Amino acid sequence: MTEPEIFDVVVVGSGAAGAMAALRASDQGLSVLIVEKAQKFGGTSATSGGVMWIPNHNLNHEGDSRAQALEYLGSLCTDVGQHDRLEAYVDQAPEMLRYLTATGVKVIAANWPDYFPDKPGARADRSLICPTFDGRELGEQRYPLMREQYNRFKLFGRYAMDLTETFTLMARAKGWRSTAARILRRYWTDYDTRRISRRDRRFTQGAALMGQIYKQLFGRGIEPRLDTSLESLLTETNGRVTGIAVSNFGRTYEIHARHGVVLAAGGFEWNQELRDRFYKVPGLTRHSSTPEDGNRGEALIAGESIGASVEHTGQGWWIPTMNLPAPGASNFHEIHQAAFDVGRPHSVCVNRNGVRFVDEATGYDSFGQAMVEDQLKTGANTPCWLVFDATFRSKFSAGGLMPSIVTPDRKIPSDWWDHYVFRADTIDALAEKIKVPQDALKDTVSKMNEYARVGIDPEFGRGGNIYDRFFGDATVSPNPCLGPIEKPPFYAVPINNGDLGTKGGLRADARARVLDKDCEPIPNLYAAGNCSGNPFGSIYPGAGGTIGPALTFGYVAANDIAARAGNQRGTATQQGN
């Protein structure tokens, strides 16, 4: 019988939380193993925008403060049960960032407003991004093994774009044509990489963050073990976690952990049974915008099976999505995010009664929460409809439907019309096609046209704050988020309540220790990232509100394990063992 492997720390999941826990534990002198069930490493984090919301980071000269950050969060996070965990985040996030940058990871402060800019303590510089990373620095064998960005985050589904390039092209801002040409030229003149892989060597957004972290991990001799799924947690009779049981292509075996297991395996958004159990409006797994069938809640299930408690499981990190057929693949669909599309001028979002229910330009999580609330109230949401005119169509994307300058109507496959995309010459005819009351939709559009003329939305305040306007169209006045819906033909696409993962999971304390039903720590068990309850409750405070806590509590978990391991080793040495 083969002896089980033993490490000081075993990390489940290779995304931001797991990678940080492994990196910090290694630098604390502990032996570490990362297990990842997928065929590629980097987790959902590598497919994301890669933004980190870090209050009081002090990367600029204006300086945030602990008090200001807590003032902002305190005005929002009214359903948080563990205030010490929230404060631990505010205190530890800057420490984590200083450690991360000290390892060589480069970050930049972005001019991105907090999602509730009118709340006291809000700022526009807490969201951090990473500059483009050369994936070939991971090594020619490793660089294709990092989980790749979705096609929707690439130009023409192939060419990597950073966030600045993405927003320039999305808004068709000044210089967008030269930006597109530069992206294509950069790719096709990279002759060495084209001989290895079709993949762009430029890792941007989430891939830039994870590429930099994995460069550090590989430099320390830590290689993620892929194709290795968590089956269960191993425990002693006293409840202490001693390791994990895993499977690899049907073979099961055990891996032991001397000092700690860190669960960092993502949420449960791809588990319909758990969605039905926890969500008031469950939605469908297929509406999620995270990697397909990826995060199925294995860590939550394993934790609950040994008595762990959960928190904040009734909420997801919501984002509006829509689906279209996958090009060149029969019977498969792609999910497309519509986070900013729903708030562009010359459009309106309505429920199936033809009535507005939200400031469409609000943060995407707030948009999703409004969908849930309206569904519970009216039963006529999820999906809702994004209605727009030819002016919108010429300038902006609508989920996966690219602007007409890229994809004119004549190039839209015939089977898309009146199934995925709806078009009509009048609002009445469009309402008939999408089965929305004609009078209600006409009235809504008429009101929006008047709001666009005067620049004020008296119903929901669209365009009334800095966040809304950040993603508006500067060429539209007097309100960059409001434009008349009057130029035929008129269009509509259904919008689902998708997600970026789940906000709730295993209940963990300020030290990232998983808690049992009596709120006592389960010895040797830690959780970070979306498999744990987030520190903000139901709130999404700003861009990067998922990855910021994931990195921070991965860092916190590693520090706590190292402190305990040091104490244990010290005791053993004194005893002469």
C-alpha cells in the first residue's frame, strides 16, 4: 500500500485565493501543494477582469484611510454578522498588497469609482489592476496551461485586450480604429509564439494577475496538481482536519496536511441543487458567466459534511448576461456579459410588463439584485428585455451582439432573428414580437425620450452619479447615459440574471478559519474566496470586490497556519523531538 503524501499545507483550488495562500505559506517556510480539478490552472480569477478592490492601499498621493474605508462599508454592509471579519479585511488587504508587490507582482491604481459613489467615504481609486504580462515567462510548457480568457474578452474572439483597450473599443472612443489595428499587428508579428500556440502571449486582465502570481509560485518550486478533484475532508475523531481525499481520472487517494487545509475552490453557481436550496430566485446554472460546469460547490459540500456552517448563501455576485449560439459549434451556446451595455444611451430595460425597474447604468450587481426584487414583486422578470434603437445598434454591443459597424444586420444568422435578437420597424411591432404590452412599452420609451431631452431621469436617477457617467457616452448630452430611443429599426434582446460566482459559502472568521454550527473554529480548516462567505454580506462595494477579499483571506489563512506551525515546531524542539 502506497504511503499517503504529506505536506504542511494543502490548498484546494488554483484561483486567486488558493494561489495567494500557497505563495504566502511557501514564503513562511511551509511545504505546499495546490490541487485543481480542472485541466488548467488559474481558476475563475484567470478568466475575470482581474480587478482588486483594496481600500487604503496608498499607491497614490491622495491617500485613503482606514476610517474612510470603514465609513463607506459601514454605510452599506448592514447585513454583515461578523464585523471583525469586515475590519480584518480593511486592515489586512493593504498588508497583503504590500507583500504581493514585494514579491514582484506589479499593480496599478485605476480611476474606477466605487459602486455606491454617493455614500460617505466613497472614492474612485480603490480598484487596482495589473499591467499586461508576457505569458511566455511562465515557460513554453506552462503558458498554454493557464485557464484562458473567454472569447468575449478578446477582439474578434482571438486577440487579447487590456481593460483600457476594451473600454476604448466598447465605447468607440477617439482612436478606437488605431487601437484595433495595434492589437492585430501586435499578435501577428509575434512569430515565435505563433509557432507554439494560437493563444496570444499577452496575458491581460485576470490572466495578467494570475500569470504574475504563478511566475512567483513556479519560481518557488510549487506546481499545481491538475485534474485532481476534492472528494472529502479527512478528520480525526476530535474533528481536526488532517487532509483531503481526491480523485484523478477515477483513481482516489489521500493527501495529508500537517498544519492546514485551505479551501479555495470557488462557489456553487454551477450546482442547480444548491442554487435551488439557497436562492429566492434560483436562476439557471447556464446563465452564469464563470467557466462552464466549473464551480459546483464541492468545498461547501465537503465542509458541511463535517459540521461547518454557512453564511450569505442567498446572494450571488450578479451580472446581466445573454446567450447566443457558439460560432462553429452546433448545439452549444456562449454566455455573454452585458454589464455595461444595459446602461448605454438610446436604450431601456423593462420587465415583461413593459415597465422599468432599475437605474440601468447602476453597478451590475445592483442591477441583478433589482431583477431579483422585481421578479419577487411582479413575477415578470428574469429575464428582462434590453430595448434599443438603430443609434445604439450602430455604436454599442448588446451582450454578444456586436455593433452594426462590426456585425451589420445582414451578417446576423437568420436563425438568430426572433429567437435571440428581435427587430421591428416600430415600438408597437417590437412589443408584439417580444410579448410585452404595447401601450406599456410605448409609454416607457416615450418617458425615456423626454428624460433624454432634459437630461434627468426622475424615476431612477440614471446618469445622476459619477459611476453611471463613467460608462456613459461623452458625446451624448445633457446626460451621457440617456439618449432618445427613436431611430428605427428597434431591437430587443433578453437579459438573464447571470453571475460572477456566489457571495456566500462556508462561514469563516477574521482569521479565515472555518466555523462549525456553534461558531467554533474547525481545527486545521480554512477557507478563502467564493467558497467562503464574503466580508461584505449582500453588497458589492466596488470593482474587484471578489478578488480583493480572495487574495486577502488567502494571505490571512497562510499567516495563521504559519503562526500555528511555528508554535508547534517550537514546542517539539523544546521536547527534543
